[in-house]
Amino acid sequence: MSLLEVEGLRVRLPTTRGLVTVVDGVDYAVEHGEVFGVAGESGSGKTMSMLSLLGLLPDGAVVEGSVRFGEHDLLRMPRRRLREVAGRELAMVFQDPLTSLHPMLSIGRQLTEHVRLHLGLGRRDAERHALASLTDVRIPDPASALRAFPHQFSGGMRQRIAIAIALACRPKLLIADEPTTALDVTVQAGILRLLDRLRRENDLSVVLITHDLGVMSAIADRVSIFYAGKVVEAGSCEAVLSTPRHPYTRALLDALPHPEGLQDKPLVAIAGAPPSPGAIPSGCSFHPRCAYAQESCLHHVPPLVAMGDRLLACPIDPLVER
Amino acid sequence: MSALEVRDVVVDYEARGGGRVRAVAGACLTVEPGQIVGLVGESGCGKSSLARAAVGLVAPTAGSVFFEGAPVSPLTRRARPRELIRLQLVFQNPYSSLNPRRKVGSQLGDALDALDLVPRRGRSARVRELIELVGLPATAADGYPHEFSGGQRQRIAIARSLAANPSVIVLDEPLASLDASAQAQLANLLVDLSRDLDLGLLLISHDLAIVRHIADAVSVMYLGLMVETGPTLPLWQVPLHPYSEALIGSVPHPDGTGFLPEALPGEVPDPANPPSGCRFHPRCPYVFDRCRTDDPPLVPLQDGRTAACWLQPQGAPVALPGDRVKGVNLPR
């Protein structure tokens, strides 16, 4: 049985123009100990679909569908109970650790507070636990780090601390939202290796939200590509990134320079811009930007269906030369 | 004659408490007409300080900058010398460098008026020309900056710098915070502009894959110093400095092969307190005794390449990474 099963998730957010759909019927499952990658451009709904699991959406948001996490149904749980479950078994790491860490509290305080609350440890035990957590994410001199404050650390070390805090209660699922976007590549490689090691050693499942397909390729086992609130292609990371079959996935990859590719080949940008929520085109929402679009794409919303080794929401397969 | 030449530039800043921090510790760099030079390195290595010194925004503590053969004088309260208008700078965030309350066309017009470059009658035609030069529709002149996407705003900022008919533009992280598709568009635009207008570009970026794709030459900077320079592809294929090797090895590959990039151990040291000898030695996998005491100079090697590493003796054939003697390996 999968650790997390999301079915028909739909999220609508209140705006001045009424409710706007940002996640439009998404299904996926996350297995034990895997890294599940969620990719797409900004505004594609990848972050909102995750925040909805934790009950972190703005007031007035409407969430439909079902989210099963272990034996819990996260969407139909009283808020208090969700806080207990989500606090202990689900954790989240954000893009910028400087805004997610409290600037005025010591690292030790931030690492022990929720451990004492959720695991019921006393102060001494919680401190010992915090020390072990910092050691686990390879913070040099963890004992003095406990007494230090966030601004005293570099960006990479802060992200390691945020990961230590997230993992302190030994959650089953870590949601990492663009965890390396604000970091240098050398530091990014360290965080990717850390996540990869933690999931192997601790049987941790990771949902990795990123717009960077290189980061995805490094540690994800399976991926879902989001476009305008829907999944357009899903499958093993290897299959989707090495032989992309949805025109959007292909276009995303063609826009990227490969670190070992040819230099004189110009990068191919995707025409137009992603649609804003509330102004989603009819039919296939990618059709105005799609090089393969046909008449039928304007009227017919392609369902996400099994096609060989993956799920694909496009009846036109760009791999087949026409 | 190089379009832009940075010679042994040192930039110091006053630190809190009266000390001095050396952000750039004697860096050299040249940009030829029509050439794209990439400047790469981790945050805090002094890339942006060097860029600012190169256009005269900060006064170097030592060293000199030459633009088309004439020295670049640092900005003071007086007007910037007329000759320097052909040396332009584009900032990372176009949303803060463009005026949000004025139309794009009039902001471009301001640039023309301030420099008195075109007669009043030809102004709107030139504005239209600038907008088309960066691939935007002529109607963009009537829009406000917030009506454009991040990539389009960066094009507008570039159009404004093109108003001065520059021969060199220094771009500080122009591609950061853009989606892949917008990044690709802008990268292609920079290549076209450089080729069509014989424009020298100094491209500062932490996105190594983009730099590799569009730059003709690359300079790798570490803690205020150049550690390696050379033509892009040879440098990428066989990096001669261990730091370049580590930087290139840490770039992920978006191809589904599951390649897990190598992490460089340790952190960038505090520039106020740089390590003795070679500044990279505490993180270097090939470190040996001499590296801890003597600072290696940047020496010329084959094929227009230079490197500052004791493993690359001047004049001798370049040593491939595999041929190097491994020193004490640091724990990862």
C-alpha cells in the first residue's frame, strides 16, 4: 500500500474575481522510501497541491478530492487532529530557510520545541535528540550550533538546519519545495546527496517540488509534470526525462542547456507564457503554446491515460514522426 | 585592443567594527569586441564587486580598469565621463531597476535624451528600434513595467542599456529567477545581440549550464581571485583547476540518467580571513604541502588558458585531472 494516495484533488482559491481553480483534478501516489518529483513552471499548481495536504491554504480555499496518508484521511480530519498527524509524520522544507527559520530564536530552541510537543520528550532528552539531528545532516560542531542563531550560518547550512528541524520527529514523508533553488550548485549537490542518503537510511519518502529538471533527474524515482493545475505526464524519472512524450515535457527539456550538449545548438524557448489561473484556455490547456496542436486540442480536454511505461495526457505523441 | 580590460583590481570594503574585507583580491579579466565572457563562482566570491569595479560604480583600492584603451574613472559626484556611456551595466532584478510608474517607451526615451544621442524628431523611431532589437512588439512602448513578465522586463532593461550604442555590457545575473523557457529566450537574445552589434558581454552568472552554452570564454573566480580562465569548451572538457573541476562536476544533468552531482566539501571561507597559501587548499582534494604556504600565481598555459594551481607548472603540458597526484582527501 502506498504511503500517500491523492485522488481527484482540486483546489480553488478565493480572489477578487471569485474562486479560481489552481489545482484541477490531480491523482498521484507516493511509495515508501521513494523520491517523488513534481515539476512544472511557476504557477502550475505544484506548491498549492502540497500545501493543501498540510491544511496550509489561505482562508476560504476550497479543497475537494481525497488524500489518504497511511490510515488517515487528511482532508476529512478535524484541524486539531491534522496538526498532530501532520506535525509528527509529515514535514515540509521551503525554498528560503532564512524566512522559514525564526531569526530571534536559537537553533536549539527551534529544534527542541516541536520535539517536546510531538514526542513528549523532557528538556534533556530533547537536547540530546537535537544534537543527533544536527549531526545527521552534517552540521560541523553541532553542540555550538545549538546555541547559535540562523544569521550566523551560510545558506547551505541554514537549509541543512531546516531539514534537521523537519526530520527531528522522524516523519514518514518530507515535502521539499524548491529546497535548493536559492543555493549555489556546489551547495545544492550537498543537499541533494543529503536527501538521497536520508531516504535510504531512514526509509523516508520525499516529495520534491522543483522547476529544475536537473535536480529532479539527480534524485527522483518517479515524476509528475504539472501544467496549469493538471498532471500532463507521469512515470519513472528515467523514462519521462530521457524520452519525454508530452509536447510540454519535451519543450521544457529543449529549453535547457545540457551540461554536456552541443554549444552551437540554440536553446528552444516555449512560445508564449503559462496561462494564469482563472484564464485557462479551453480544451488542452497547453494548446496555444504547443507546436503539435490540432483542431481537436481546442475543444477536447485530453485525459491522463496509461500509454506504455507512463501516464500521458496527450493523444498526439510527438515521438511518432508525422 | 581589448574592449574592456580589468588589471589586478582589488576591491576592499569597510567591515563593521572598522576592519577591512577584501572582496576582490587582484583579479584580471579581458573582454574583446563581440565576445561573450562568462564569470562564474559561488556566492560571495566577489563576482558582483568585480562587475561594479569594471564599470566604475565602486572605486578599486588598487589596480586599474581600461575601457577601449582609456582608464575607467570611478563614479564621483561629477557627471560620468562621456566616453564611458558605451560601457553599460544591467542589473539582476529589472523590477527594481525600471521605474514602475512610467511607460516603457518614455523610460527608453529618457536614456536617449539624457545622452542627447538622437534629435527630438528621431526619438520615437529610435525607441521603436530599441524595442524591436530585443524582440518585443513595438506596442510594448505604451506599457508599464508591471504589465510584462520577468523575461520581458529584463529585455526592456537591456533595451535601455542599448540606447547608448554600447560596445560592452556587463550583466549581473541577468537570467536568475526566470523560468527555463524565458531563460532560453534571453540567452539566445544575448548571443544574437553580441554577434549582430559586435558587442562585448561580461556575463556574471551562477548558472553554469547557461554560461557553458553561450559564453566564448570563461573566468572562474574563487574568494576574490581568478583561479582559471580559458575558452569555454576546452575549460569545460578538461578543467585545469581543482575548483573549476568541482564547480563543473556539481551541475546536475536533466536527462533522467540519475547522475548525482559531486558535492564540494566545506564552505567558502570568510573573505575577511582568507586561508594561507592557495585560498582553495582547505577544500581541495589534491592539496599537498606547498599549497598550504605558497599562493600559486595565475600562469599562462597552452591554447590561451591560464590557471592558478601548483599542479600546473608554467609552460609545461597541461596535467589532466586523472594524472594528478592525489593528496590528502578530505572527508565528504
